[in-house]
Amino acid sequence: MILDLTVIIPYYNESETIIKTLNQISIQTFKPKNVILVNSSSTDNTSNIIDEWINGNNDELIKYINLYKETKLPSSSKNVGLDNTNTEYIAFMDCELEFGKCWIENQYNRLIKYQKDIVFGSVQLSGMNIIDKCAVAHTYGYYSIKECIPGSILKKSLFHKIGKFKEHRSGYDVLWRNKLKKVNNNFHTPYEPIVHYMNINYSDSYTHLFRKTFMYTYTSEEAFMNSKNSLLLLLFLIIIVMLFFSPLFSIFTTSAYFTFRSFILPVIKSHIIKSEMAKVDFLYNLIITAIIIDMGKALGTIRNLLNIYGK
């Protein structure tokens, strides 16, 4: 069955995964009319790989389009894809994600069955190594299922009501989903995961974890102010000030916070984590990753404040 649907896939330096993504699209049980791949200013040969794959497959059912409009952000690339569609339905997918051959069929059937304007995607994160697992536990929750834009299918007319994605590097997806839910409650989120990560889920090293947290916080704060990050920064400032007036209170507060932050909060967020919590190296890395994530958030928030008030 061919649907009046366009799949939009932004990409940036995905030479190692793009073939698998294209192959997963090509075997869908319900075929999209179009697949638009938008180059987010890649510096590798992903675009050439896509062109070669399209020329070599000669798919008569699906029209594949490889676009380059000098976009540098995933949000901008998604918007470019939207500007080049004329189908009734839109679907979003990202590279480095695994999804079943019935992805489009199942999501489309949910859209029709529940009479919704959008069926969101959902992702289940686990982790490839111990740092990745701890980072996932602190952020999304270990083996928890979270709503996301990749894997979503919706009516294109929804963008006429809500508007397109705000052009920021990160946070744009949360901002758009929140905006939609304020004005339109006709949505559905599946209880089972629609997509999984092929490789690293969040971060595979301490250095990358800090850089990612810092940049995500800084760029997402440009899209919308996160009160949790502001409160975290305030807590750190109080602890530092109290070191001069009441060192014992400051040490107690710091210990209590990181006990909650490192061990209790991941258990609350995560679906399955008890077996990992029995491992000493996992507990140690929970502490280290918690410190790195919170430092990245605090410094990212500071940079954003300097950017706002320094103008």
C-alpha cells in the first residue's frame, strides 16, 4: 500500500549508517510516496552515498529526493523538508535509529484508528558502555520509553496551525511538542518503543558527555528557559557561598544532593536498573556522570545568561 505521505530525514555525516536507514525505509510494508533527505551541511561523503543508493535501487514506488539548502541545524533541515512536501501526511525519521518494517503501517493505523492529528514516535534507551548507560539513567531513564519526534506520523495541516520548528540546535523538538499540546490535544503516544539507537545512545566518554550537556543546555536555553537548570545553578551558588559561613552545612547539602542525584533519581527515572545498581563500577560511574552532567548544565546556563545580558 502506498500512502500520500512524505518521510523527512535530516542527516549530517552519516556515512556509516545512512545505507541501513535507507534500506529500512525501502522495506516498509506501507510505502511512503516520497522520502526527502536533507543535508545539514555534511562534511563527509554521505550525500554521494545517498545519490549512489538512489541510482542503484530504481524504486518505482517511492520517490527519493536528496536536498541541500545549506542548512546547519536539524530543525532547519526538517523545515526545509516540510517546505518541499505536498502530501497529506508527514513522517519524521533520523539516521542512527533502528525501526521495524511495519513502522509506517503501525503508526498510520494508530492515526486512523484513534482519529488523531499526530501519533508521536517513542524511543527506548539503554546504552552501549557503562558511561553511556549511566548517562541514559540520569537523563531519559534506563530502558524507559520516551516520546520523540523521530518515528512520528502526522497530518501536514497541523503545521499550518502550530507553525514549523523553531530554528535552534537543540530544544526545538520539546518546544514544538509543548506548543502543540497547549493548543491541540488530539495526539497519541504509543506505549511501546518505535525506534532504538543503533550505536551510542547518549555519550560514550566523560569528555563527550560534558561537551554534549554543555552545548545542549546552552542551545536549548536559547529556545526556552529551563527553570530546573536555573535552580541547579542557584543551588551551586548557595553551596559555594555557604562554604564561607557554614562549611558543615555546605558539605551536608552537597552530600545529600549528590546522593539523591546520583542514586535515587536514576532509579525513579529508569524502568529496569536494579541489576546494574548491584555493580560497584556502575555506582561509581553514576556519581561521576552526575557531576559531569550537572557541571555541564550549570556552565551552559551561565553562558546563555552571559549571552542574554551581555548584549
